[in-house]
Amino acid sequence: MQQVLQKAEVLIEALPYIQKFNRKIIVVKYGGSAMSNEELQKNVIKDVTLLKLVGFKPIIVHGGGKEISRWVGKVGKEAKFVNGLRVTDDETMEIAEMVLGKVNKQLVSMVQELGVKAVGLSGKDGGLLKVQKKYSDGQDIGFVGDITDVDPKVLYDLLEKDFLPIVSPIGLDDKFKTYNINADDAACAVAKAVGADKLVFLTDIEGLYKDINDKSSFISRLTADQADELINGGFIGGGMLPKLSNCTSAIRNGVNRVHILDGRIPHCLLLEIFTDKGVGTAIVADEDGESQHA
């Protein structure tokens, strides 16, 4: 009986969040270790599917970097990176598009197996993501794109028809050449374009630390201004720096909350959104007196 009552308490705790975010758009950037572990992959898809079934309007934007590197290695090439960005020549671009397409349809299958209709698309479809060539500190890194424009009409159409859109980060430039896009950038751009209430990054760390070597410096909630202070103060480095910059950009362009979660924790998405304490870092517009995950 005690176990049954605990389950009921969990549902009651989730109720105000379900009410508040009913019919709200949530963009989930899905990548990292959670994509390469089959059990974690299933948990993430279950979480997103549940969000859909209780009234959210989720959009998944996925990466696939580890899988792309694996296939690049299969054809005898070595994956090269400059400042964390994959150097993408013609052959690598072809491999990346094929691998991301494969990943995309696998995710579609997993969602539909759970009884929710999903549609997989890339940034090419419906003119969703337009890009220009990206340079890294002046270096030519090939077919890597910087997003210049997002046309969300195809996403709105799918959401209206009760589909769950799953987007792979591939885009076209003005001459209709294909470019690979950083999945964090793509998720941030999509979230801003659709006016998402929430943007969630599933990563390989627990969240933000003021000092990565001091576990007691974990930050569960901060404002966009406070995030800028951490960036400018040199507290944030490595791969978290562009991610946090994306977070603050999203907040300043209408996204209500951005969450950084450890995708390796089973059901971290549900724990963050439907419980009072949460499990990651939430970034908000300003100190508005709300509770941590309100």
C-alpha cells in the first residue's frame, strides 16, 4: 500500500506542471552518451512520448556525432575537429547526411512503437534551416553551416496535425548546397523560431558548476545575466561554453526556460520537468521570485 501511495504522490506532484505546460512547445536536443546506449535511448524516447501524451508539444532535434565518426572510420578516414567543430569535406558530408538520416528514422520508429505519430525531417525539408558557410577562427572547415534563417511552418503544420517532429541538423545555403550543422545550434534556432516554452539540452554532465572540480559548486538555477557573468569571468570553458551561450541566446529570444540535464540519468527529463527539485541546471530570464522549476 505504501508503494501505491508513493506513486500517487508522484502523480499529484506532477499535476501542476502538467497543467502549466499543457499545449506548450518543448524542444529537446538529444545527443551524447544517451544516444549510444540502447537502454538510455529508450528511456529518453519514453520520456518525450509521455510529454506528448500528457499535452506537451515536443520537438526533438538530434545529433549523431559519435555515429558519424564511427562511419567515417569505417571508410578509412580520420575524423578531424577544429575548436570542437567537425572538418567536413565532400565525402564526410555525404557520410554525415546518411548517418543522420539513419538515426532520424530509428528515432521515428521508436516513438511510433510507443503509440505516438512521428515525422522525421532534416533542415532541408520545407526550407526549415537556411545556412551560410561557417568558419572557425578564420579556418575553412568545409561544409559546416551557420544558421541564418529558420522557417518553422513545416513544424507548426506537423504539431497542428498531432505529429511529433524529429529534426536532423542538416541545412541548405542560398545555392542549395548541403551543410552539416552543430546540433546544439540547430536546437537553439528551432526553439527561438517556434517560441518554445522550454529548451532542454541532454548532455554528458550533471549540469553547470562554477568550478568543475568542486562538486559543491553545482548551480541548479541561474539567470541569463548570471550565466553571462560566468562566461565573461572565465569560469566556463570547453564544450560547455558554446552550449551556455546558446542557452542565454534562447532566453533572450523568447524561450522561457532552458534546462541542461545529464542524459545518462534514466528519465532525467521527467524528473526535471515534473518534480519540485529537478536534477539539472535551469536557466531563466531573471529573478522573478518563482520556485526553481516553476
